[in-house]
Amino acid sequence: MQAVLDYLKQNQKRFLAEFFEYLRFPSVSAQSKHNKDLVACAQWLANHCQQIGLEAKIHGTAGHPILVAKTPRVKSKTKRPHFMVYGHYDVQPPEPLDLWKTPPFEPRIDGRNLFARGSTDNKGQNFAHLKAVEAYLKTGTPLPCDLTFVIEGEEEVGSKSLSGFLTRHRAELACDAVIISDTGMPSPKHPALTYALRGIIAFEITLRGPARDLHSGIFGGAVENPAMALARLLAKVHDADGRITIPGFYDGIEPLSKLERAQAARYPLKDADLNKLLGTPKLFGERDFTATEQRSARPTFEINGLTSGYQGEGSKTIVPSWARAKITCRLVPHQSPAKIRKTVLAYLKKICPPTVKLEINAGHGAEAYLVSPTGPQAQAALRALKKAFNAEPILMREGGSIPIVNEFKKILGADSLLLGLGLPDDNAHSPNEKFNLDCFENGQRMSAYLWQELK
Amino acid sequence: MQAVLDYLKQNQKRFLAEFFEYLRFPSVSAQSKHNKDLVACAQWLANHCQQIGLEAKIHGTAGHPILVAKTPRVKSKTKRPHFMVYGHYDVQPPEPLDLWKTPPFEPRIDGRNLFARGSTDNKGQNFAHLKAVEAYLKTGTPLPCDLTFVIEGEEEVGSKSLSGFLTRHRAELACDAVIISDTGMPSPKHPALTYALRGIIAFEITLRGPARDLHSGIFGGAVENPAMALARLLAKVHDADGRITIPGFYDGIEPLSKLERAQAARYPLKDADLNKLLGTPKLFGERDFTATEQRSARPTFEINGLTSGYQGEGSKTIVPSWARAKITCRLVPHQSPAKIRKTVLAYLKKICPPTVKLEINAGHGAEAYLVSPTGPQAQAALRALKKAFNAEPILMREGGSIPIVNEFKKILGADSLLLGLGLPDDNAHSPNEKFNLDCFENGQRMSAYLWQELK
């Protein structure tokens, strides 16, 4: 094992050069103009996996390709444990570009931070696992288990191709657990095991009024303004206490237990720190919950984008023909995405006035995830975290969604161990995304220890 | 006079070729990238005026240039009447471009309609007046009055340079009335004199929340969503009856008289026709007023544009850093733009929650206009309309704003005669703007008759 740790220590400089190559691909899965960049990124990753001693194969899908890489299988009289490491090479759109200090796909190191789109979400985190297995393979250290890496290219757009892929390769991918580093840890000194995730539904609503933009002088006053109708519609979704007013929205959600609230209270980033970190004039959320609870254990109705009428320089005196809102709801355990989607859309249809036409464009959805942190695999993960980071790990919920965690459970029957390496100030999904290099290095060590602890 | 009418009849084909040249300039005053196109358009217009026998001069301003063109002054023992013809060569932005059937600056004729940005608003209407004076000058028919054309390039952005210009040239521009064709007529068979206009205030509000776009999974629930805050703010401006709820907004407005409501009822475009024309699911406006009244005699609070977060393809799971609304209020006589701006902004500041920062970007403003239609000049204009169109003209209010009408009154002491040639389906400010060629020809005849009737 010492050989593995020494190898990791000695090769960090080269690892960074390779990581830079990985980050330079603008693998933006939501934008079709980048389709070729995703293919190129997957190909680079496959070549890299082969160079470090894995057997790699790219699988085409209806969307972006999936990379599968395996450790050389060891013959054994007893059944060897088999773990899957999951990650994604696709990234969020980099827009708005003018807010980046340096270009999103030209990685830059400043102190112990590496800035680039995809650095923390998720290239850096899956690359840490690859470097750990490289250390085993290149030092000839026997792995106590078989490993399969599955790194996909559609995580940021709902992992549309993955569940079909898992189903088709169910036998080959059957495993004892799935290891995922795509969540966060509260600080470099607080490694964490995440025991719950929020789910999501995404959709877009468009209100259509007049057949074209109208002169606001000639016609304004006698027609519904679709942008105003949209504002009124959206305003009816929340009350002043930050609660969502859609009937049935909270049905079936279990209240947080005392233990859970105590764990949430251990979270080191306090409300004042959070406010400062985010630069908000004042925090705001559902009454009677702490900020940590609001953003990890409570559902939301969030506007991701608004579009209507004229957005250019100066003014344009029109009544816009239409107005659009992109919306995502974060869901918590015991909320069914299909049911909530139906509930939300039925409510919006009900309150939409007859003066505009409501169009709905449904997007992706995923269930929330909840697993007990007391099982043997979780305990093994906590030990690996403690050794790698030299600190007591904490148990936490996370507010993000990893839709395929539920698919792994359903299709492969495997629980997921969520061992996130991202920090709260990493700007995931934002301009100036970064990854902390201590998290990168300790993440490699955590991965190396993990296979020993899990065996 | 018959020579003038014959000249107009015989030269329509050439007039159209010249009109096409005028329309090909993308003279979009709101977009600085078009600054050179405005200069080129003014230069073309000056050359054209000189060709038809006017003395033309271009006056530079801090913004876009102003063209002044005069008929050769006739020596006379008695003071000859002097009228100003006002128009503008700047146009609204053509966006959204994809909704144009043919490019906005490549004029196209289909039947009796000419399609191009600026065709009805306002190039076609001021060009009709130029063609009428050309007929007088080229046929050697004596004009019974002196004329001065003032055609500016900033009407669509608030005519910022014009009032200073009028003040500086007050003596030269002193006149008996200003003739303006920049309003509308209800149908080709309903010529109209407009006796009132609405005023306007324009502004932009931006709500700023977190310092950057945030991952909606990691942070959503604990921060105010600026787009949602904007929706709530805007929703508090209207009630379900279409009335604006800002305290003091309607203060001082005089109720419509019986005569005015009777005139409004004469307007030939009925509510059902209007609904069909605009393609709206259902008309909507302030309760207890007809659509004609709502859009000409009542004030509005209109969203012209909404911008927030991600607007591209697919979804992006963020809490946007900010949200913006472009707003214009149409005002009616006895509402002061300055006072209403103060009232509206004070209300928005008051209801803005402490969780976001409200930024206000003030735009242009203009007072409403109201003049009695029973004076001798108005009667002369009605006679000219009747002769040119061979139909009984109607008296109407219009909902649009011509900010400089009040400046003409204040600076030059002159009333304005509003003799609009635009039709309700002309798509002013919209894609596929057009101008009706019957209105163009009858407009030329109206202008020719007008100088006889006004003398």
C-alpha cells in the first residue's frame, strides 16, 4: 500500500498536466454545437484509461457516448468483490462567458485552486479515482477487488442513455456497490459521506398572447401582457414564508428526525458564512428550517431562466408576443417526480388566465435518494475518508441530484457510496468553477484506501 | 392644383423606387452599431430633398443628425403662413429577425402592401409629404404657404436632441402649426384626425441576489431567487380587474366625457375584430372600458422585456444571480411623467424585499397630448382628409406617444395636426412591418390639399 501512496505523491505534477488536457474539451452536453467535443473528450479518456492499464471501450448511444474501463480481471477461486466507479465527463454550459476571469476551457492554477468549467463537476473528481487505480496498476500492487469505471456524457442533461445502457449490460456491471464522487464536502478539513440527495423535475412554460410583438402604444392596455401574466402565475407559487403554495406539493414528505437535524447542525458552514460566500443581500428560505436544511432536505420551485420580449440595448416599446420560464423543482425523499410534475403542471394550468395560452415543455426528472449510513460499506467509506483526510468525516444530506443513483439501485441492485470532493465555493454550474488541489490529492488517497477498506 | 394631382398620379412608380432606397437604410436608433447607417440615411434624404427642389441641410447633434428642408421662400408683402412638417427617419430594432418573412431592410411589395422595417413608422408617412411638395415644385404650382420639413433620427429613443435643436432654431422654425403623420387611421376608408396621444415613461429594473449564478441543487432553497422575486414584485402592480394598484397612479386623470366615449364608439375596429387581428386568445384590459378606450385613453404598466438566468437550449440548474424587466408606462393627459415615475419607483422600492437589491435604470419620458378638434386648422385638416380619401374622417385618440408634440407647443407655441396614415395591421414595432400603398398615395393627395385648405 505504501508503494501506491508514494506513487501518488511523486506523480502529482504529471497528473495535473493530464488533468489540464481533460479539462480543455468543451464537453457541454446541453448544446448540440458541442456534440463533437463530447466524442473527442470520451476518446481522449479511453486512450488515457488504456495508458494507465485499464481495458477501455467507448459505447455509442442515442446521445453522447459512455466510456467503460475495467481493471484487468484477476482469476480467483472465490468470488472477488466488484465495485463500479461512476462519473461524468460532460459539463454545464459555461455562459455567461463575460463573468469568467479566464476562459472556461483554458485551465488555470491559482494557489491550491484549479479554475476551469468541469474542474469540480465532475472531471476532477472522477480523475482522482483514475489516478488511484493507476497507482495500483503501475506499482504492481494487487487490487483486492475488481473495478469498473463508467464515465458518461449526459449527466448534466438527465443521463438519458444511461439506464438503457445499464439494463443492456446488467450482467457485466452487476456489482457490490457504486462509488460516486460527484457531491461535496463542507471544507478541506471536513470529508463527508452523503446519505441523501434531492431529486428533480425540469420543465419550461411558455405563455403565448398576441400572435406577434405589438406596439405598446397602439395596442397596450387592451391585451394581456404575457410577461405580466407569467409574473402573476409564478408569484402564485410561493407565499411570504418561502413555502410552495401548490396544493399537494409537500404530501408524504417525512419530517426530519432529531438525529438528522443534529447532523445538519454539525455542518460547519453557518448561515452568516453562507450569506457571505454567496454575496446575497440576505438569505431567504422556508420558515422554520436552517439554511443547511433548506438547501439539502427541503423541496424547491426554482426559476432557472426568464425570457420575454426585447432584451437588447435601449428600450423597445412592445407588448411581447410570449414569455417563458425555465423551471426546476428540487425534490426530497418520498416525493415522486411523476406525481409532483402532474401536481405542479395541473396547478399552473388551473391558475393560467384565459387571456394567454400555456405551453409546457417537459424536461428530465429524477427521484431523491436516501440510504442508511450505518451499513458495513458506508462504515468502510468513512474509514477511508478519515485516513485520507486525517479528519473525522461528517454525515450529510446534499441538495443536488444524481438521477442515476436510483437507476443503479433499480437495475443493478447496488447502493451508492457518495464520497464528494467538491467544496461549497467551487462555483459548480457558475462562472469561475474551480477544484481544490488538496481535495484532488486527498481524493486520490481516499480512493486508494477505499479498495482496502471495502474488501 | 390639377397639375399637382396629375403629377402625383403619373409618378407613383418612380416614387416607389425612391421609397425602396430610403427603406434600405437600417437606421435603428437604439443600437449603436447602426450609428453610421443613420448618418447615411440622413445624407440620402438631404440629397433627395435637394433633387426635388428643397433647400436641405443636415444638423449634427450629440445623437443622430436632424434634417431640415425648406421650400424656396417666396417674397410677399403680407406675412405668408409657415407650417412645419415633422417626421423621423430612424426605425425600431427589427428583432426578432427569425419572425420576418423577408429581411426587414429589403423592401418587398405584396398586393397593395409594402413590407419593410420603417415602412409605416415613419419613413412612408414623411415620404408622402415630400412627394406632395415635389409635385408643387416640379409643376411650378405656387404653394400658398412656406414649408419646413424637420426629419429627425431619434424618435424611437425619445428624441433626446430635438428640443435643444428647436430651442436653438426657435426663430427660424416659428410656425403656425406642425403637421405630423406618425399616427394611425382605422382603415383605408376611415381617414382620421387624432386629437390626443398618450405619454410615456420608460425604465428598467434589475433585482440582484447572489453575486453569481448558483447551483440550484447545492444552494437552492436557502437563497431568494431573483427571478421569482421579480415575478412577485411585478405581480403586485396589477389587480385581477386590470387596474394598476400603485397608490396615486390614477390621480388627477379626468374621466372620459360622453362626447369622447361616443367618438371612441365610432371607431370601426370592434373588440372581436381586434382580437382576431392580434391573434390573442382573449382580450384583456381595465374593467369598465372598451378596448378602444383602454388602448388610447387609459394608462398602462407594460413589461417590454424580461431577462434572467439561462435562456439557451436545454436546461441549466441554477439560481440566477439577477433578473431584469424593461418597463414602459403609457400615460394619459393630466398625468405628469416626472411625478408618475417617482410614484412608480417609490412603490417598487417599498415592496422590494430585503433579500435582493433593486437597481433602477431610468429611460426616456414624455407627456400625453390633448388638443381641441374644433379649431380652424383642425377643420382645414378634416376637409383635406375628406377630399383626399373621399370619406368622412373620424376624430380619435391614439395610444402611442409622440414626445415632441409637447415640445412643439412649449418651444414654438404651435399646435400639432396629427394626420396618421398607418393602419392597425401595419405591424409597427413588430416583425413584418408594412405600409399600405393606398394610404401612401392618398397621403400624398391629403398633403397636397392641406396647403390649400390651411392657407
